[in-house]
Amino acid sequence: MTARFILAISTSSGVAKVAAVSQEGAELFSFDIVDYKSQSAQLLPLIQQHMQKANVDPSLCAAIAVDIGPGGFTSLRTACGIAQGLAVGWSVPTVPLTSFECMLPALMQAEPITVLMDARLNEIYAAKVHRTGQGTQWDLPPYLLPITELQNVSGLAVCDAHLHPQFPVPRAGVFLGAVSAVRLAQLAWQEFEAGRVSAPFDCQPLYVRDKVAQTTSERQALKHGAF
């Protein structure tokens, strides 16, 4: 394989998704790891196996793209750690992008659109974003939204499979989306070609929620219906 490529790693959705995409936009390989508990052990060996099978040479890697979140605490740390290690080992930069950017519909990325993702705990990760020649523009930076406010979201919106059925009234302009490693790689190529890259250890998880874990008493309260 002689084409330069970007390796993209996303774990924010709970499913580990990996893709290698050439500068011309060809998908060289992709795979998913659905089992959350085995992701940290399987990610690196499976990347190596797929690269060997597809005859992809690490020396032709242009950058490592990583979905920095928001998402699960452990899964984001896994993705960022592997991206950092590969970037150092292959002497390439990283291209950190958020889950919100990875959710942008390809044909609508220039229009401001609200991106909504399930944050659990009856909350939503939300942001309003669009893409320009200067990269991502945040009309509303990432924030937490109570799920009860879903009915008040107006304008164009894209949301994940958990939230899409929960819109009170199905309406035009609300699209079903999903984080995609291939989409991550495509956006990363735009960033790379514009020179918007990062050093490996500048690639850090994005946590929109200040508190990423519950205490035992909080978990018990939710279990028993307390507020």
C-alpha cells in the first residue's frame, strides 16, 4: 500500500471504531469493537492486525485522528492513550476532534446545526456547530442540557439513536446521526491539510460534565427512584 493515510480512533459512543482513510478519501480498512470491557485490550492488537492484512505501512501515516469526546471516562482515556502512543512511535502529529464534529452530516457541515448526544443521567451533551475553511466554528460551545429541554430544541439538529426517537413530535430538520471513524478521518484530513494539528500529548479527553462518576449513595438513590 503506497497511499498516505490517517488512522482514526473513536470510543466515545461506547463502541470502539477505527478506520484508516487515504488522502484521496479511500477507506483502507475499518473495524468496530462492540464489547466495551475488552476495548482497551483489543484495540492496539486489532489495529496492528488490520494494518498487516491491508498491507498498510505505518511509515505512510500522516497523523492519528482521535475522537476526544465527550463520552465515557475510561473509553476516552483509552482512545487518547493509544493515539498518543502511536503518534510518538510513528513520529506523526495527532488531530483531536470532538464527538460533535464527528456527528456532522457531510452535506450540511457548513450550516449551523445543533448536535445532541445521550449523556445518561437524564442529560444531553449539546453543542451548535458548523465548519468553515478555518475549521470548526462553535456557535454554542459544548454544554449539558436536561433531557426535559429536548422539546425546546429548534432549528436544524442531528442526534444519536438514543435521542432521535424521543423528540416529542417528529419534525423536518431533525436528523439521525452517529459518530463514525471514517467521518473522523475525513475531517482530520481537512485539519491536517490546513496545518491544524497537535503534538501527541496535547491530545486530551473532553469532559463536558464536571463530575464523571457517581458516589455509591447517588447510584442507590437513582436505583430506588430518589432525586
